[in-house]
Amino acid sequence: MYPAELVKPMREDLTNVGFSELHTVEEVEKAIAMEGTTLVVVNSVCGCAAANARPGARMSLQNSKHPDHLVTVFAGVDREATDKAREFMIPFPPSSPSMALFKNGELVHMLERHHIEGRPAEMIAENLMDAYNEHC
């Protein structure tokens, strides 16, 4: 577990633009089951989350279409919530950071760490916007 004061600014990178934090298994189950589209960001303390994932997620929201719901779990902090979110992302292996788009509870798009690491935030945003245009 990481100290709360360490991850606070990393959480705020997403909550300041409208993401809701999920801390429990029940919150994750409820979020995934919501009608419409839900973007789940598995946040992380790693450098690629700071340089690529969080900025890419934020930039993607500038699209004309975007998910109805924005939620996040924090790997290494909200362990049970993160594990539950990852269950919904099967068959993809657990990775952080990662991003998953659900439509009416069904996984329709996935960005794993290897899609994020080493790629500019703009490319991640474009990938997400393409998914929004198709599914939202």
C-alpha cells in the first residue's frame, strides 16, 4: 500500500476532470453494471501512468463523444476494488496502468500497459476517442 499523501495528486489527476474513485468491490460492481458506457482507468504510481495514461485519459475527454461514466481504481492502494475491476477485464491479464471501456456491462475496448508504456499521451487519447466514437 502506498501512503495516501503520495497518491493524492495522482488520484486528483483524474478526479479533477470528473472521474469517480472506486474503493470497494461493491462500488466496482455497481459502476460496471451501469447502463451506458463506462471508462475504467486502473491508475498507478508508475512513470507511464504519469506521463502517458492519465494525460491521455484527460485529453480523450475533449472528444465530442465520451463515456457516460468515468471511474478509476488505484493499483497498489485499492487492492480489492482493483482486483474486482480486473475480473471484468478478463481475458486480458492484469496490468497497470490500463483502461477499459464497458458498454452496458460488456467490455468493448481495452488498453493494456503495453499499449500505454512508451506511447505519447496524444496517441492514447486518439485510441480512446476512436473507441468513444464507435461505442458511445
